[in-house]
Amino acid sequence: MQYWLFKSEPDEYSIDSLKAEKNSIGRWDGIRNYQARNLIRDDIKVGNGVLFYHSSCKTVGIAGFASVVSEPYPDPLQFDPESKYFDSKATQDKPRWVSIDIKYESHAKSFLPLTTIKATPALDDMVLVKRSRLSIQPVSKDQWAFIVNATKTDLQR
């Protein structure tokens, strides 16, 4: 089992947006960073746990939990000239970007703000604390367990 932190701006796509999707499953798309793309393409697997992180808002932090429910597939937005994620260099034969589907698991019963994460010694080694710009980041099993406990969320993983 692997664990990940996915960042999203809540005014664009929030934990509530994911929950409201049909069957609470949403497409994680629009990734236009090669390192994040490579994580989706090469490392993230069906069944992996996801910390859903709200970024670029008044209070940033972990808002909820999701799980990966699909293998990676070509991001359809790269082919749509009307999309802000359109990539003129991408072709159906050679797509450049990938998406993955995630399923809502739960809201954090207690939102975990970045300020608390940074002030918590058990989370000192999180990629989020050291290099927070990446939109998809690995999370260790111990960090996952600590965050599940800190948010008072009852997840069986």
C-alpha cells in the first residue's frame, strides 16, 4: 500500500466536489508538471490512499481522504482546444499527460491545516513540509497513520 497527497484549489475542485461526483468518483486531470505526471504514470496504483489537500485558499491543509480507483489513462483535456489544459504537442498516438480516477472516502473530521503540519515533529519529513510546490507527493505509511489519527478520521487502511 502506498499513500499520496493530492493538492487542489477548493474553488476549482474541492473534497466536496469529489464527493458530489457520480459514485463519488472523479477524474484527477489537468496535471501539467512532469514530475507529478510521472508519479501518476509510474508509481500510483489502484487502491493507494490519497490525502486530499486544499491549496491556494485562506486556510490550506488536509480536507479529506480518497483512494485511487483506476489505472492512469490519457488526460482528455490535453486534446481539447477549449480547455486551459490543452497541449498542442499532444496527439492521440502520443499523449503527453495522464489522468487517474479517485474515489471519495471521507472528509477529515478535523481539518488539518498546514501550520499544524509544519509544527508537528512527526511530520517533519513530509515532502509537503520540505518542498510544497509539487501537486502530487508521496506520503509514508507512518505519516498517513499519524494524519488519520490527527484528523480523527476512521479509515481502515
